[in-house]
Amino acid sequence: MTSYAPTGVTDSPRLTAVRDRGSLRVGVSADTLLMSARNPITGSIEGFDVDIAREIARAILGSPDAVTYVVITSAQRLPSLAGGDGAPQVDMVARTLTMTCDRWSSIAFSSEYYDAGLKVLVSDDPEGPRVASIDDLDGKRVCAPSGTTTFSRLQNDYPEVTAVEADTHSQCLAQFQEGKVDAIAGDDTILAGFVAQDPYATVIGDALSSEPYGLGLPADDPDFVRFVNGALETIRSDGRWQSIYDRWLGVLGEASPPAAEYGR
């Protein structure tokens, strides 16, 4: 099994291509508040995932601004690295991407940079039915984006609910606000952004699962993965990870960077 532990490597085919281009192409979301969303005032894409990607660009090119953001859907995250499905091609995906064995079969991952928890968002209407956990949603419509571990988990682990598929998290929120679905399932990072947008929404219950986020990377360049892991180790140890977390996700409570593990 390939080891992706940092080795001090400074060159690889992908690193050369990025340096020649002068920009790191990163697949991101444009509508996941707090993680990766377009600021309606400035037009810039910003959030926790974005700032992590900026630090990787700093390590490669010397500037956190040397990033080309490529907006992709959840379903395009793997094809944008592995090719196919007409997805735009990128050097890295920073888009709330949970590391799974199945995904490791087609792409590589960095070490874990955040440990999210799968939760459920429902209406906070005091006159509505009381919902304390997903067990109270039997027979109800619960939305999650296609191509996500969340949607797969709804179908496989919670057959009593009706899993409703959408292209993006924002489409789930729109359906929720229009009364077309009763709840949204998603990572706590994503749902926290929804609560910030909708005062009539609340997140309930304990985490249904752990969702370890990794940066998605091409499987054909192990030295590129090792370089990225070295950059992540640096920002864990020098306080930059903590500053990024406190800025964007402090609302979720105190947290420390997850310990690095290399490989699947």
C-alpha cells in the first residue's frame, strides 16, 4: 500500500504543472455557507474549505491568492479528478469531501483536515410536530444531494424515511423552505450555514456518523499527495488551522485539528 506521509518532496508532475500554470485549480462549492460560498457583496468565494485550499496554494506557489476556483456539484467531485462525466478537471477538490474506501478506489486523499458529523435539520416551528431525532421522521421526506455519503446513508441506513435527491445543498434548502421536504440531512458544517440563513430551522440530535474530510487529489501522483500532506501538517502545527476554524466554524464549538493519518 502506498504511503502518503510527508517526505519533504518538492517536485512532482502535478506540482510542475501547477507551477508552470501559476495557479492551483481547485474544485469548490459556491453555495455552502461557512465552508465554500460566494459572498454576495464581494463576489469572492470564501469559507473554511477555501481557506484550507489557499494555504495549499501558498505552499506551492508562495501566494494564497494563486488559486483558480472551479465550481462543481457534489456529484462532480470525483470525476473532476479522475476524468469522465464531462466534469471540469482540477488539481484538487476542497468541497466537504468525506473519505471512504469506495472513493479511494478512484482518487487519492490528503490526510484528514476536519471531522464532521452527519446530522439532520428540521423546522423550528413551536406549533409543528416535535422532532428530536431522525427516528421521528419515519415516512417523512428528507433531502440530501446526489453523489454524497449522506444520500447513500439515508437510503441504506434509514429506509423508513423517503430520501429526496437534489443537485446541491442549496436546492435542498429551497425545497425545505418551500415545504416540499420535511428535513435536510447533511454534515454539521453545512447545516450550521443553513441555520445562519433560516431563523426557522434547527439542527437536532446527536451525530449519526463521523464524516472525515480530506482534500481530493489525483491518484496518479503520490508525491503531490505527500507534498499536500506536508503543507497540512505545517498549518496544523503553526496555528493557521486553528485560526481558520475559529473564523468560520467557531459557532460549532471548540475544536482542534484532527491528528494526521496517511493512507486509507
